[in-house]
Amino acid sequence: MSSSHTTTDHDTIRRWAEERDGHPARVEGTGEGGVLRIDFGPEEENLQKISWDDFFRVFEDSDLAFLYQDKTQDGSTSRFNKFVSRDTAD
């Protein structure tokens, strides 16, 4: 059975993304900080690659938590992730 986890730890988020060849991105045209995404490629036209510093600035300013899964139900590496409000993560 697969399970999900929630974290606000920057090192955990970065390590999880990089282990899956993901990089930080934001959806273009979504305002000041933008809507955050982990982009696994191929690059999507509406996603803009950003630095980890910018990514975590928006992450903290938006009071987000990272919901993620390590393995799928069959044991494969999972890319499932979602950004949620820290209020709903507790």
C-alpha cells in the first residue's frame, strides 16, 4: 500500500524533487509569487524554471506544505506531489 507524507522541510522537498529529476518552477501569469510546481520535464510552455531560493521564498510567504508520495502502490518511484495550505496539513 502506498502512503503520502506532508512536510515543510526545505531539504526534504529539494531532495525528493532532485531524486526524480525535478526542478522548481512556477506557473507563468499567476501573480507576484505564482503557483508553485515541481517540473519533471519535458518543459511545459506555461512553466517557468526558478531557483530553489525563489521557490522556497514563495513557499514560505504562501504558508504552504508539501504533500508527497515516495512509492506507488506497486513499489515504483512516485512523482505524486501537491502543495497544500499548512492549515489543512495539520
